[in-house]
Amino acid sequence: MASERRAFDSEEHKVPPYALPDMLITSDGNPADTADVWRQERRPEILDLFRREVYGHPPPSNASVGQEVLAEEEALGGKAVRRQIRITMTVGERSSAMDCLLHVPAAANTRGYPLFLGLNFCGNHTVSSEPGIPVTTQWVRNMPDLGIADHKAREENRGAMAKRWPLQRIIEAGYAVATIYCGDLAPDDPEHWRTGAWQLFYGLDEERAPEQCGTIAVWAWGLSRAMDVLETDPAIDRKRVIVIGHSRLGKTALWAGAQDERFAMVVSNNSGCGGAAISRRRIGETVEQINQRFPHWFCLNFRKYNGREDALPLDQHMLLGLAAPRPLYVASAEEDIWADPRGEFLSLKGAGPVYELLGRPGLQAEDVPPLEQPLLDAATGYHVRRGRHGITEYDWNQYIAFADRHLP
Ligand code: GTR
């Protein structure tokens, strides 16, 4: 696997002409022009297309899910209660576990708090600098910036990702926040990814069938298993659970939100290719590049479209349409050309007709709005922030403002 990004085209005038598949025409060529036809026919069809051609079929749903509270203590100077919950998925004799780090505002609330739920890249201990969150013992990606070179997380990495998770701000805004290390479900590596939840269902050395899941599907499945547990928690308002993710985990949040309508709102932060961005634009990261660099993320069928994006029976605006009519927020960063900010915006715009059909107007803006002028009014929110690929407090502030407005 090439570890370097290949040179890419960031010039808009080089986007080839393309036509997006019509989300509101069924595979038989009939219009899906009522909410009923959308729900009964076209939506399931599109879900199936993404399963077959992009992410793979999710693991079966026959795992039993258990939980054990490992620790419950005061956090963030008394503003939050922090709970660490081990969630165990069991199929027959096999089981696999993931540790959920949950912060809930400390003040009593009988209705339960709305919750942001998302996976993290390097372990729960990197999300907060407070002690008491164990360093993950799972395989982690090497990250030179964090001094991780041997796939082992360390005490020194505690809080290294805290900027991506402004817990204090989220809690003060009246939201609970839960995160799980994605590697608990599937290590992010082409050699090791099968050592997680995959093994519950399939053999470790089993070759994947063309439509079988890759890591994004396993991660998304894990988010739903976390939801199984969190929706029973009296501290959480199960009707207001927001699934969120950055980059590869933003692709995951979109896919989880598409399949599991218990998620009341969906947030994609800089998710790019295979996430929010239109594949047919072939600008920034392309289908071929992503399949080559990350052969474990998508199903094998997705490789059929390497360099052949026009042959795809779908495009990513249809993934966004699967969130409808729930509030959906897509965010880009100005310098994140690799994720194709304009492609993310156009994709969200392309999901508009489904929102309209279901009675919730989509984006009104014709073009990408000016920097840091978020569009928060419609059920589909969008902003492009200054700076690079990442998730910042600015981004979170918009997600909170959008949730305040659309999930009252
Ligand atoms: C990049 C990848 C993107 C995006 C990003 C990330 O290397 O090309 O698709 O997912 O990683 O997850 O940070």
C-alpha cells in the first residue's frame, strides 16, 4: 500500500462533465414522487445499492449486546459525570468488546440529555487529558505527531486529541457526549482489521466476498450496537442521539445514520471521498486512490469503479438523502482540497429534493457560502471553515447551534 498521497487535482475547471443519478427515480424508471414510494421502494433500493457497491453488507444483527459499567466518577471539575461502559457483543461462543467513554452534564435532568456519539481515532484516553481513562491496549495507527511508532498507545498520548473533543464546551451546552475507539471494533489497518468484531461472524483468514463489509461497515455497525445500550440509559434522551464523525469516521457516521434511523441527526465533518463528496467530480481523493490506500475500508465491489465513477449506479448525494428528513450537517474546511469542499456542498444540495419531498426544504444557497458563514436554517446545514482538515471547536459550535435549532 502506498503510504504517500498521490498528487491530485484541485482545480475546479478540471472537473469532468458528469450527470448525477436521479435519487427520485426508481430502478424501474418510475418516479419516486411521494413520501410513500420513497420510503417503501426507493429508499430501500438505495440502501441496498450502497451495501452492494460501496460499503458492503453489514454484519448480521444476531449479536447479543451486554454492558458493564467499569467506572463512574465526577469529571470536568464537577460539571460532568463520566461513565466508562464496556459493551460486549456476543455471537455463540465468540465475543468482542468496545469501551464507551460517556460524559453527561452533572445537573439532574429527568428527560435525559441529547447526546453526540462518535468514534475516535487513537483511543479514549486521547480524547480527555483527565486521568482515569485507561490507555487502550488495542492496535493503534502509527502517528508520528503523537510519538506512536510501534502501534502501541501510551500514557504520553493522554489528551492528545482533546482539541477534537471540546468536552467542556459540549457539556456546558447541555449535551452528553460518548465516544469509542474505532480500533475496538476494527483496527484501521489492512492486515489487522479483521481482529475485531469481524471475528464474531466470519473467519479470521476468510477471504471477503465482493459484497462483504469492510471497516466502515463494521464501525457503523458498532455505532448501532452502542446505540442499543445508550438508548436504554435514563441519562440520555434516546430521541435526540446525534451520530457524528470526522473524516474516515465521518464517512462512518453518514453510513451509520443512513442505516439506523434511531440516530436523530447526522454530522459529517470533512468526510470527503466515500463520505459526503460527489465521487464523479474526481477531484481531490478519487475512488481509485481511496481503494488503493485503504483497501480495508470499503467492500471489494467498490473497486469496480476505480477510474470508472460514471458507472456507479449511485453517488454520494444519495447517501446524504438517506438521512432525510432528519437534520443533517455537512462541514468542510477551506484548505481540505483532498476532501473536495465544493463536492461536499454540491452533494448536500443534491440531497435537497428528498428533503423537499418529505416536507423539509433543503439548502437554499446556490453556491458554497463564504468562509465561516454557516447555513443553519434548513434541515441540511453546511459551513466551510478556515484552515485545514480537522475538527475544531468552531465546527462543534456550529453542530451545537444546529442541534439546538433542529432537535429542540
Ligand atoms: C486520508 C484519506 C481520507 C480521510 C482522511 C482521514 O488519508 O485519504 O479519505 O478519511 O485520511 O480519515 O483523516
